[in-house]
Amino acid sequence: MKKLFNEMYGLVINDGEKSALHNLCVKYNIPITYPELFSDSTEYNLWGINNDGIGLLGTFMMNKLPKDKIIHGVKELELYIQSKAN
């Protein structure tokens, strides 16, 4: 996998985007740290993503990230990945 995330990024997704996020991880070979997060019915909105993979991120850590390291939504994440993959 090409190094897409040189540091930690926060990801905020809306309810109902978890399946699309999973599909994006599979499409771009992003390691899924805890696969069970995608198989339960809970809507998780705050995620962290870096070159090691994707997982949940709490509000405290999200607030500590610089604003330019927060991605809003699966579509914005895919645009970011596409810009780095080229």
C-alpha cells in the first residue's frame, strides 16, 4: 500500500456511511484494525486513520488534531486518497 497518511487524520462520518467507509477501506487496501466495528449495528461517527489502518477515535483526541487533519465524510476521504494515490 502506498503511504497515504503520513500522520494521524480524524474522520467524521454521518450515520449510514459506515458501509461506504468499509467499502473504501477494502478498495484502497486500508488495514482495518477492528473488523467487528463494521459488522455490528452501532453507528460510529469518529474515526482515526493513518498508514497503520483505521479505527475509532474519541472526542478528546479528535479535538487535539489540527483542523486541517480532519476529514468530513466518506466522499471527502476518497477525494483525499485519490489525490495522494496519483
